[in-house]
Amino acid sequence: MSKETFSNRTSGDLREKDKQKLLLYNRNVTCPVCGNSFNARAIKKSSYRILKRDSDFFIRYSIINPYFYDVWVCDDCGYAAIKNDFLHISDYDADTVKNKITPKWHSKNYPDIYDIDLAIQRYKLSLLNYYVIDARASKKAINFLKIAWMYRLKEDNKNEIKFLNQALKNFNAAYYNESLPICGMDRFTTMYLIGELMRRTGKEEDSLTWFSQVVTSTTASSKIKNMARDQKNLVKDSLENKPHAENQYQQDEDTSRKNKTHGFLSKFLK
Ligand SMILES: [Zn+2]
């Protein structure tokens, strides 16, 4: 790389960072675990633009990415959660964080502007907290899903699928064990999402069952029915174009992937 190109790029990055700085502000938060008062970085409303919505509800933004600022972390005690959950922690769970997270926590001194790798790191930290306090499956599910989306942005397909599989497992558990709404979704939206996560992780035959239930429901909204119908047709086309041998291969892949992801989580939480 020539010197000139390098300096152009560096000043471009700086300009970009200055621009992003103007879209952020500090929000004072008191940590419900340790009582420390800290500044959470927050995005000024209306400073981001929606570019596109993916079929599993991931929103692609331009200008600045709100997902990067979705997790709040107390740098004093290591308590982290997705910002909507942050203040809602029971005394019992706060004690668990104090006993199990805080002794191992090293202050991170986060920068003013977050990037995608930092976002992934912070989402993993909040996931770790959800596991330590044994949070509901739906909390873990949305956290896994958001990490998968970050890997999608990075075009890291292997990790995206890994985290989509974990999101699917937890949404499934939430669907059968929790009361509605689940992460703000009604029954049919949850069913659609489960189907869509199955489709995206190669479980196409199984996804058809979920999409069909949404399509044939008499009470689902027409919006979600249309989305389920589109995805059902997509799966049908894909299955028709797939030779039998390839289907078998896909199933083998899924089985080995399942075995791998099981070990993956225990490694990640160590
Ligand atoms: Zn704290």
C-alpha cells in the first residue's frame, strides 16, 4: 500500500469516527449489581437509517449501527445485559453476578466508538451473564440471534450458523415453556422465526411444518402469514432442486454440526 493511500484511508477513518461521535451521547446508568454509576454510550434517536430487513428480522442500518450499542456493561463489576434487561435484575441474581462474575472481571476501558468485534465481545459478555444467572431461554435466544447477526455482517458464515443453531434451540425451549409474548413476538411470529431459523440452518423439511402452521392459522396476521408463505415456497423450490443424495449429505452435516455446537458452548463459557 502506498503512503498516500494509507494516509487517505486513515484520515477517512478518522472523519468517519468523528461523524459517529456526534451521533452518540452518554447516558448515566446506576449498576443494579454494585451501585457504580457509569456512562452508557447511546445513539441519538433518528441518527440511523434502516437499509433493509432480513427474513429473520435482522435490520441492516446505515450511518451508525444500533446493535453495536445494544449491550450495557458495568466496567466495575462485570455485570452485562442487553440494555432493556439491564436494570431489571433480582437481588438474588445480582448476588450471583457478584459471586461468580465480579471476582474474575478485569476492567476493559472501552473506547468511545464501538465496532463490530467489540459488539460481538459485549454480546458474548451479556450471554455469559444470562447463563450465570440462569436467565429464561428467550433471553438467551435473542442474545444468540444477535451474535449470529453480527457474524452475518462480518460474512463469517461458520460462526453465524453456529449461533443461529443456539438461537433456534433456545427459541424452541421458550416457545414450549414460556408465556407469550416471547421477546415481544406473538405466537405466530415466534413460530415463523423458529421455521426461518430452521431453514437457515439446513433443517428445511422441519421448517415446512412451522411455516405451514402459520399459513393455515385462522388467527395469524396476514403480514406474518405472507412471510411464512414466501419462505415455505422458497424451501419447496430448494428441496425440489436438490438431488436426493445432497439431501442426505445435508442431514449428515446437520448431525455433525449439532454435536460440534454442543461442545462449543461449554468451551465458550469456560
Ligand atoms: Zn456494577
